[in-house]
Amino acid sequence: MNKPNDLTHLPLEAADTDDNSSNHFNAVLSARLSRRNMLRGGFATAATAVLGGMGLAGCGGSDDDPVAPPTTSPTPTPAPAEKLLAFAAVPKSLADSVSVPAGYTATVLYALGDPLRAGTPAYKNDGTDTDFDNRAGDHHDGMEFFALSATGTPSTTASDRGVLAMNHEATTDEKLSSHFLHANGGTTSLPRPAVEVDKEVAVHGISVVEVKKTGTTWATVNDSTFNYRITPLTDVEIGGPARGNSLLFTKYSPTGTRTRGTLNNCGNGRTPWGTYLSGEENWSGYFARSATDDAARGNDKSVVSLRRYGRAQGSTSRHGWETGGADDKYQRWDISKKGASADGTDDYRNEMNGQGYIIEVDAYDKTKLAKKRSALGRFAHESAAFGIATAGQPLAVYMGDDSRNEYIYKFVSAAAWVAADATPADRIATGDKYLDSGKLYVAKLASDGTGQWIELSMNNPQIQAYTAYKFADLADVMVNARLAADAVGATKMDRPEWCSVNPANGEIYYTLTNNSNRNVNPTGSSQLVPDSANPRAYTDMKGTSAQNGNPNGHIIRFKEGTGAGAATTFTWDVYLFGAESGADATKINLSSLTADQDFSSPDGLAFLKSTGICWIQTDDGAYTDVTNCMMLAALPGQVGDGAKTTLTYDKADGSKLAVDTFVGKKASADTLKRFLVGPVGSEITGITETPDGKALFVNIQHPGESTSLANIADPTKYTSQWPSNAGYGAGKRPRSATIVITKNDGGRIGT
């Protein structure tokens, strides 16, 4: 997400309903057992319920019904059951607004700069605001709702009060400066002023903010005792195999047990014991290296690691934060070897090894230090999705590495799940139990629709024998998970982003956002030919501009083999291919998308528990001449519900390339529908709900991001003025924001 040098973020840097039948069945059953509760819920008033594609007439009222004795009260007519995806599809749009279906309302809840403390002034939104440690950060991304009871204690059922834990991924940039944050757009040359650097650093990280419904209106609770921020300067702990390892030694933490903050947080997850997980994604670009650093390091193996993670010597940083001054908080962004020590305790040569993890946060308790879980590997993390927790079995956590030609991972805990741990006294300590010890695997997909999970550890002979990088121990494998995955020959994917687990059957879904490096006739080592799991390479026209590779992306899904989450084999197919509805149905629009369903660059992905709907969010640059980014609602089937397909390509040498792939059941109007379209220039990302499913929280990231720095003084030239044009807040500068969506009849979202 927010990926430099690919289609989704160009301005920053160069189905079958069987699996959801239980939802329909429960609705029908509830209608028969508790008509009063159904009416209170405000469910849809369809004349029939749908069960597995079959119409079921309501009970009672037929001429053939037996007549009750006169002394018996009449049998009440059951309430109509709700139908999922009953809303009218939202059309594609280029408007600078948020569009949702008729019968729904979207309201801005929490935007960049909103104060968390009573002493922090209201946001002026003119570039003069300060105190961002106590304000909402920028680029709202993944988030979770943690319910609170009326007395302010953790709850699993309360639906009118809670805290939102939320990622703040980045800033809206042109050149070096985060231009909407500064009065004149900021300084675009080096050195950067400390006052600008401090502001930009503070808008990164994580927010925890209380939200509450009064009547039908949701609002944040200013000065709540639950409100707090984690920024790139917050003290955090290291957990797992890398804790205390010399790879983490720095001037700040000579023992390698702590680091400062979290950076470029993107996707998220929620643990079975009630904590928040945040993925650190495009963190490497924040660090600089000198042009002579390889020699300074003695060309040791750290040079191999740094290159693999995108920091060759001479790399400049994204914002120039290292030039903010002599203070240690600025110097940490320069990872060149400067000290004389052998272990790095007198400089920041190892500083970048402290970024790139899943970090665990207790949203209910701000006194607990957040902890980075190194056992889950270090890469460009997106979300972390748990498999279905089953007592007596280990927990599985599924993850993706969001870069072109990177990998899909799984972590399996050493500890077996204990149901009592769902409500522990110490949530971070419970994270120690399940997330610090276990096995990390990477996926290798075969052309026959099967796959293997390959363990990344010192026990793997391929890792022991890897000549490009000599691993020292398990901590080294975790810190350099990408190199370990290279060593075992894992399958390079088209930017694995968010993942989510279908609660109906435990299958795992991964968005593969796009990949401009797929080519039938590759040139250079970064380009790959299409393969079965990433089968498309084609040209998509955006106006007169040709976009090549796999510009529209796809969604792949896995079904675990024997052993459930601990399985080492799986089967797979492609659930959906992103495409324009009018694209070639034999090579591009393989899922037969219509104008009510077509999309490009899937990114955010989440199955929500209340309905089982799979929500798909886009971060696109390929289709934005036709529509702004969007969110769709889906009712997927299961792996294997479609058919094998062969794509045939003409190669430059006159030969043919045939690629077999496996395509899920084609989408229909009942299984896939566009639900939301966002404002100009925005990415739709982050989604969570209240336990009753009647409030849906969604993030709108970087509206108006293509606004030129030259136009910062003229609001009429902003490419977006959202959310001020929706009546929210002061000023005209666009702001990332959280919206809350409700149904006007009080029903569940998606019905």
C-alpha cells in the first residue's frame, strides 16, 4: 500500500454463496425464534429469505396451513430475513466525494490533525498547526474497533462505545516535503528544518482514540483516558528471536532489546486475546547511507542485507530527516557506519534492523509498551490475519510482503491455543506466549494448483547452504527473512498486500495489487514471466498511456491441507482478477466482471464477522481515469469452485508461452457489488465494524495527493478539497480521515 515506484502511488515516488449460507440460515432461524429482536435490528424487508441461492417463502399464511383451535393465539408472521448484498451497486465516479448506496450514510469521524487532548487547539488546517503528538496522524490506514462497556472495561459485544486503533502510514509529499502540513508547502532542499522534520515524524505511527455513539451520531471522545499516540520516537520493545541479538545493537539500545517507534504502518490484524497488530511496510526509504558505506563496513554481509532491503550505499532518504540537526533523534535516520565499535553500539548502522516487523499494541492499556514480534519475520509487512483459533491447536498468522516479486508468509505458534487466553489479565504477556516462539514459513506455489509451506530456520539445509548470505542463527533468519525466502526458492508474487481468513471455512485470501514487472519477454533480473499464480501479462491503456505487466492485480486464496493452520501443504486458486468490464474476457477479464463490479489494484481486504462479507478495497493508478478508488462487498465461494484456464502468449522469438491457472467461480450480481467510491486521489483502506455490524469504519487516505506544491497557496487548484467540501473542519487542504457508515433503517452494513 502507498507503494513507491509502482502503479498505486505514482505521485509519491518514482463466486458461490454456499460458504455464506450459514449467515442466511442464522437470519432465517432468528426470524422464527425472535421476531421482536429481528424488528429491533431494522433488518431488510425482503419478501423472501435467500438460502444458498434458493428462495424460502415466509412461514404461515398459506391456504394449506392447518387452522389452529379457536382458543390458540394466532401464530405470528415471522419477520423477513435480511439478504446480504441487497443494496444497489454504487456506480463508478470521478466526483470529489464519498459515494455509498441509497439507504446508507457516511459521516466523517476522525481526520488528520484532530486533537486527542483538551489542551490541543482545534485543527486550523493551514499549515501552522503544531502538537502532532496529541493529534490524529496522517494517511489513515488499517484499523480495529475494540469495544468498551458502559463502565469502560473491555467488551466483546458492546456496539455503541469503543476505541479505534489505527495506523498512520505516511504523509502526502512532493519532493522532500510533506507539503500539506506546512504553511508554505515546506522546504524542498537539504538540510530540512527541525521544526518541519518534527511535525512530519509525529504524523507517522499509530492512533488509539475513543469513539462513542450518542443517539444515532458517532463522535470521537476528546481527552479520553484511552486516547494516545505511538510515533517513530516512542520507546518500544523487541520480542522474539531477534531480541538482544547483535543485529539490533544501536547507540539507543546497546543491548538490542528496544528501539524507537514504528514506521510506515499499513495493514493490521487483531489477536484472539484482544490486541492490535500493525504492519511496518515501506520503512527502508526513510533511511540514508553514505556513498562509501560499503567500504566502511568492510563489505561484510550487512551490505548484502542492506541491498536486499533497498538501501544500497549512496541511498538518499525520502524526507531528509537525518539533516534536521545534530540531535540523536535526527542522526538515527543515517545508517552509515560512523563509530569505531565492532558491534554498532556507538552509531546507527543497525538502526534499520529495528524496523519491518509486526508490532503488537494494547489498545486498552496505554501503559503497556508496544512490542515488535520478530518471530513473524522482517519485510514490508501488510496485515497479519489469524486462522480460526481452535483449542489445543497452534495459531497460524498469515502475512504478505508488499513489494514486486516478493513472498507470502505464515507463522505457526509453538504454543497450542488455550481458550481462557481470550480474556487474559496481561494481553502483551499473552502475545509473548503465542508470537515469540514458533515457525515461520514461506509459500511455494506449483502450477497444478497445489503449494508448500517451506520452513525458514537453521534446520533447513537450503538456508544453511545459501552462499549469497551466511546466516548465523534464527535471529539472522528472521531479520533477513527475504534472503531466507530467496534461499529456499519461494514463489515471487505480484505484490502480496492484505490477507484475511474466511470465517466460514478457514480459507486464506491475499490481495496481489499489481506488478509492472510481469513480462512475456523479460528484460533484466527484476522482470518475471507470467506463472500459474501470477498468470497475466498484458497492456492496459490509461488514456494514451500504456501500462504493462499485471496493472489491475488479482486476489488469490489458499486452502490448508492436513493439519489446518499447522499444515505444510495447501491448494490454491485465483478468486478474482481485477479488470475493466470491457477488457478481453479470455486473457484479462477472467472473472467476467460487469460495470457494477469492475475494479483495479485490490489492496485492503477483510472478512468481517457480523455478516461474513468479504470487503475489498482498492489503491489504484491504472483505472483512475475512469473512476476513483473504491470498496466492494463480496460473498466468495471456496477454493476449487471454478475451473482450470490456460493463457497463451506469443513470445518475441515466435514461440508460445502457455500458462495454466485456476480461476474461481465467476462473479455474479449476488456475489460481488461495488459499495463505495472515494474522493479524488484517495486510496480506500482500513476497515472495521462494531460487534453488531451496524457501524462500519473505513479510512480515506491521501485525497488530493496529486496536488502540486506550486499550487499549495491556491485551494481552487487542489485536486481534492475533501473532507472540508463535505462540511468537516476548517481550511480547504485535503485530509486523510476515518468515516463511519450506518444504514438509515438501523440494519447491518451490507444488507
